[in-house]
Amino acid sequence: MMYIEDKVEEIIQVARAARRTGKDVSEDVEIKKANSLSERVSALFGNEDIGKRISFWLEKGMDKHTTAFKVAGEIASNMMGRDINETAELAVRVGLAIITDAVVSAPVEGISKVVVKKAGGRSYLSVYYNGPIRTAGGTEGAISVLIADYVRQKLGLQEFKPGKEIVSRYLEEVELYRRYAHLQYNASGEEIKKVVENLPVEVTGPPTEEEEVSSNRDIPSIETNRIRGGAVLVINDCIAQKAKKLAKLVDEISSKLGDFDTSSWNWLHFIGRKEEKKEDIKDLCPVIVPSKKFMEDAVVGRPILSYPSRPGGFRLRYGHARDTGLASVGVSPATMIILDEFLAVGTQVRIERPGKSAVVMPVDSIEGPVVRLRDGSVVRVKSAEEAKKLADKVEKILFLGDVLIGFGEFLENNHKLIPSPWVEEWWAEMLRAKGVDVDPWADYSFDEAMKLSIKYDVPIHPRWTYFWHDITVDELSSLIEAVRKADSSDGRIFLEGVKEILEKLCIPHRVENGKAVVEGDDAKALLASLSGMEKFDRRKYGNLSTMEAINDISAFRIMPKAIYYIGMRVGRPEKAKQRKMKPPVNLLFPVGNLRGRSRMISRANGAVTVEVALRKCPSCGKVTVRYFCCGSRTVPILFCSKCGREVRDRCTQHPDAEVVCYRSTMLDMRELIKEAFESLGQEYDISGLKGVIGLTSKDKVPEPLERGY
Ligand SMILES: [Zn+2]
Ligand SMILES: [Zn+2]
């Protein structure tokens, strides 16, 4: 940790020194280092008082959600903005930042503005949501509306009461959006109606799609006929989808706050599908019902690797490797190769539990796959090398191997911990409890394992434990019958008619003259597991589970090898790929509309007319886009947005017009390029360098040309 911190500090110092020269847009490094939640929120809003309030409530033992409401409420009560609109906006953004740990873009980009509107003598609060509200997550997006309602109450505003036409507009808009973009939740029209009729604050937003509604057009209070994607997401994927959870949260938060009137949220109890019943408790053990959810939206060409909880699929294994962590899970590199490399390093997968998706990383210390080859033999594949040799000969995968999932993933997803399978590290811990230190990752022959098991009364080592729970007692009975009849005089067991059972158990074997041959330590382990088979009586064992039956006849204790299998399919990794500007841009510098829509800086070698922020050199008085002139920093110039005249703080002719720092202006590109070369002390090839047609940022501040080389 110290190393990382030191290095980060070193890099920041270099960046800071470079910025201090005054040649770039800003004179300092904009990104602030922030460690705690309150520091991050302070940095995000450039306001340390807010951070202090967050620390104050958190130190009082308040949870994150309640803290978000408390702080948002304080911002509203103390009117911390310049006016009521700014106050409301700050309060909602800060609240959302707190509940999302200030690590996603939603608080900044997911809300475009918050304003107080008036209609029919009432003042109500209106929140403009944008697409990036997605990054907050469904529940958090929904809570942001709750926060807005709390802020509304603190500001003494009335409830939003939408008319019939506004409700119909929402209904049409959600359906229309569903046709053009992805929604997680398929809410019914009834649900949407219930939500929008009852929301105490308006959920709206700027247009995000080109498509327009066709029936419910030109509603006076709604600025656009185009789809408001952010608003649709909040209504459908946040509030409707999470209604049940939200209803619970409303009760919790209001009881902790004491001054939050939640009477306008009672309707939440009446919408939303019941959450999938996942867990039950039976015999003190959670009963985990297979969940098909991860299979939704599967696409052609992306394989489903294992069905929900089906034997042979991935075995849940708890733990962390150096390359796994938050939403990244481990599988054996042998599994990756056996699956024709449909799983590679970083492949995005959808998993049955505990979360929704993850990326896959190779971990070679966990169990690999067990496969049947075309000659009928069954092999445990232990390494990538072995897998490469065998890959062409594989006829069937009998077991996919482990999926390594960290405990934190269960915690993060609020999923009950499910019992661990029988693994080496557990076995080693049991021995340690008896005062014996063993290396869990070493190879143990069956004889060594057996000795340890008998001497210290621990279950047999996982390597010599087979998947007994995956066969029935009837199958166990057939296996015993076959072993009894088999010739095993030379340490090899020749079995007839039970190959399928051996495959379910994943006992390695070969096929010789139509018989399955189990040999070596596996033969010893099989015989020892069945050592008391003489007393096996099918009728007597009728009511037992296979695990109980095998433990009754075995020479040692046998633990369940797998218990839970995790379903998995390959996701859509392209969804997570780098977002590129289309077409690619090298430099945010405007070149206007050149011939053929080319944005080549080199082609703009005459004058271009663009809207751009202008500055003035305090020494020579030159007006320029450059940040540095005559050895010192240039200063920004302000213009009246109406007449374009240069002004000090407002225009004498147009005192109401907005003052901006840019103006449509003619730039001499040849001169600017020359100046840039001079400041770099050298000429460069700029033939491929691309700028942009125009700057879309609010202040239209260009990057220095030097950045492009
Ligand atoms: Zn100058
Ligand atoms: Zn003016």
C-alpha cells in the first residue's frame, strides 16, 4: 500500500510541475486524491463543509443511507446554494453521491439539473435525469428520488401532481424506449401508471434518443417530444423494478430520520413482482433453489456453459487469488482450454450466484475439469499443458472444475453464504485444529491421506473424495455389486456395466475390452470407500441419502465433494469494451467544417471559423486560444452571448444576457501550428492529427495544440 501511495504521489508531483508551467488548460492537477467517502464527496463538489457533515453523521454510527438523507436535508434547510434551484440540485446530487460511495458518474452525469417548477399555484420539485443514472444501480437510482422528495419537504414545496396527459406520455415513452434500447425490467403498463401517478416529485430529463412519442405530443410542461431516456430508466428499472426493496427502505429510513413524511410512498407496497424466492431454511441449512435468472437475454453464439445448479457445472469454491476480486472470479486454466477457450482471461460471464456477472481469471490451484476422452477413458485435467494435449480428444466434459468466488461477493450481493464444498484448505484446517500442520496444496498419495484420516479422525482428503452425492442409492448398490464381482487381484479393478456411474462420480478410469478399469491410488480409494460393502443392504439403506449410505460403509469419513454447482454463461463482453469517440479524435481542438468533413488539423492550414474560448495576453494584448504568451499565462475574455461584445462582467446593452467565455472567431491555423512548434522547440509530422468539428463542452475550452504531438 505504501508503495502504491508513494508512486501515486510521485506521479502527481510530475503532473503538477508540468501544469504549473501554465501552458495547459488548467494550472493544477484536477483529479484530487481522496481516500474516505467524505473526502471523495468533498472533492467531487469542491466543498469541505459537506465532507465534514458526512463524517459527523457516520462517526455518530449512522448508516450510509440515513447519512445521505441527513446531509441532503441539511443542505436544503441551510440553503447552501445561491438560490433554491441550486440548493435542491446540490442536495440531491450529494445524497446520490453518498449512497453510491462517490465512485460512479451518476451523481454528476446522471442528473442534469434539479429545478423548482410552478403549476396551478403549486411549487414542486423536478429532477432531470440523464442516461448515466444507470451507473448508480437500480436501488440507488430509486433512492435518489426518495432523497429528492425529502429535499422537497425541507424546502417547503408541494407534491408533484401529474395530469392525465402526463401519465399517458410516460406510458407511451417507456414502451417506445423499450423498442430502441435495453431495459432490465419488463414493467407492466399498470405498474408504470401506478408509479408515475404517485411520484411526489417530477422525474423528467433531457432527450436522449432521436425517436419521438407520437400520441402524447407537445405537453406544455415537458420540453421535448423525444424520449427522455434517463427518466424512463428511473421509472422502470429503478422504481418499478425495485419497488419491494424500496418499500422496505422507506420504512427503515423514515423511522431513523423521524422527520420524513413518507405517506406519499405507501403505494410502493402495491407494485412490483415478488422477488424470486431464492432461499429457504431447512434443517438449519439454507436451501438454495436453482436460479435461471442469469440465462435471460442469452445471445446466439455465446455459450451457456452450465445450467442452473446442475451437477457437472462449476463447483462453488470460496477464496481469493491474486488476480480475482470484486466481480472477478477464478477458473482453472485447464477449464479455459477444455472449453475451446470460450473462457479466456477477462471474459465476461453471467453467473447464477451470488452476483449477476463477473470476469473470469485463471487460477491454477483450484480443481480443474474431469473429461471423458473418445477412447472412453475418464481423466482429471490438472494443468493448461495437459489440457492442450487432451483438448482434441475430449468427447464429453463430466465436470467443469471450480469457480473461485470471494466471500465479499456474497456480502456485496447480500446473498446467503452457502456451505463450502470439501476442499483442501478446509481439510488442512481440520488437521491444524488437531495440532498437525500440513500443506493443503501438496500432493498426497492415497496411503498418506488415509493414514492422516485414520490417525487424526478427519475426513478423507478431497483428492480421494468422489462426487458420491451425485449418484442415487440404487446406483451405489449397482456399483457395489459390480465391485464385488470384479477382478481386483493385481490392484486394478475391472468393472462391468457401471461406467456411467463412475463418470458421475468422476473416478478416473480407462476402458479395456469393454470393461472400465480403475487403477492405482484411485482403485485403493474406491475400495476403501466401499470397504464395509458387505453390510450394504439395499432395503436397509432405502431411506438414506447416498452420503449417509457411503459414510456408513466407508473406512473413513467422506465429505460432500461439491454440494452446489454454479450456472454460468458467456456474457456480452463487448458491452464493457472501451468507449471510443466516433470517429476517433486525437485532440479536442475545433477545426470547423473543412471540405469533405475532414477533421485533419493539417488540412485546416488557412483560417477556420469556430466557436471557441478566447484569452488575452496581459503583456502584448494579443487575443488568442493559447494559454501562454510572452512568458506568462493568458487570461480569459468574457463576451455577451447576445451581441458578442467583449464585456467585463455583464453587457451594458443586454444586462440579462448570459456572459460566456467563447465567441465565433476566425483562427489562423498556420500561425497557431507555428507557435505550437516554437513552444515545443521542434517541428513534428501532424499529417494524421485529427481535431473535432466543434467543441460541445459548456465553455468551449480547447486543448492546447501541443497536446496532439
Ligand atoms: Zn503576448
Ligand atoms: Zn450585449
